[in-house]
Amino acid sequence: MSHRPFIGLAALVAALVTAAPASAKIVEVGRTDVAPACPATPCVAVSRTTGYQIKVADDRGSFVVPEDGKIVAWTIALGKPTDEQISFFDKGLGGPASARLTILRAGKTLYSRVVSQSPIQQLAPYLGQTVQFPLGRALNVKKGYVIALTVPTWAPALTPVLTDHSSWRASRPKGKCDDAATQTAQSTLKQVAQYRCLYKARLTYSATLVTRPVPNPAATTDGT
């Protein structure tokens, strides 16, 4: 893991928790505990879309915000493609590897709306690492929001096909699930897309949530 961003994250988290009662919690939403495919052959990558994990094995809640709070950082586990693989992706998918965190509010019939997003992060300097990026401005989230990964170009943050029931959805229209080159990434606030495409694999990312503190119960008039 890259330790330089972690120093800034630690200071930010400390400030948030110090300013609030001890009931605030730090929770990692999402998982990065599997190895991305690259540099194995085939070297698969997320490309030009927004995606979110539906299930990890049979667990459907790993990428859903459990409580109201603020996202203060996000983490991505990156494969390490060969120079030849990097060149192939760069030329065919719009440029060097990049990604951002996206917060979605899920609606009916697989539609989701963008609530907030982190800045786009260039990933080329971190290939082969599990790297954490602190946010200069925390993202407000509510219980039930979905943590998604937006990839304007490409990112080696995807496992090979799995058989353990894990699956993720992408913001691609029906009939276009095999089209990895057309741009379908959600890039603006309030933008709505339908997540029609389902893939049996895992995206390797997570977000660091600081939950809202719970106030003390109100005192009664007799002081108890």
C-alpha cells in the first residue's frame, strides 16, 4: 500500500473523530482482498464505465453504505500489467489508467443517480499496489447509498471470471455488455444511468466511511 497518502488520511480522520463524540466509527465499505487479473493472460481491466459490486460470494451488502456519514478516502487494488498490455489499453481506451469514486442512489429497474464523486485519480504511478487516496473534501453519504467505481479510461482493478456467485454491474445499456470501448462512465452530478450489464467477477475497490456520531439521550426534566 502507498503510505504517503495514508499520512494525510490519518490526520483527516483524527480531526473528524476528535471533533465528534467517540460514538463515531470508521468503516471500510467494499473489499480489496482479491488479486486483480493483470499481468496474467488474459489481462482484463475495467474500461470506460461506472460499476458497482452487487455480490461478493453470497454477500449483497459489502458495497452499500451502512450508516450516514462522510467518505474520507478510497482504496483500489491494482494489477501490474506488462508494458505491452499498458500500451494496448492506453491506445484503445482513451489514455492512461484513471478512476474516481462515485456515490450512487439506487432507484427502480436498475437505474441509479450520481450523488457525489471524488476527483479523477491517475493510476499509472501506482500499478501493482493497493493504494489509498485521501479526499481533500469528504463526500456526504446516507445509509443505503452505493459505493461505485468510475473509470473514464481503464483500470486493472478486476478479477477474472469467478464461480462463487460474485457479480458486478456496469452502466452500459442492454445489448452493449460486450462493448468495452464506448464511453458509458457516469461523470456528472445527478446523472442517471441504467445498470443493465452483469458480470461474474469482482471489482477491487473500497471507501473509508466515518459515521455520524450518536448524541447522548436527552435528559428528562427531573435530571435523570
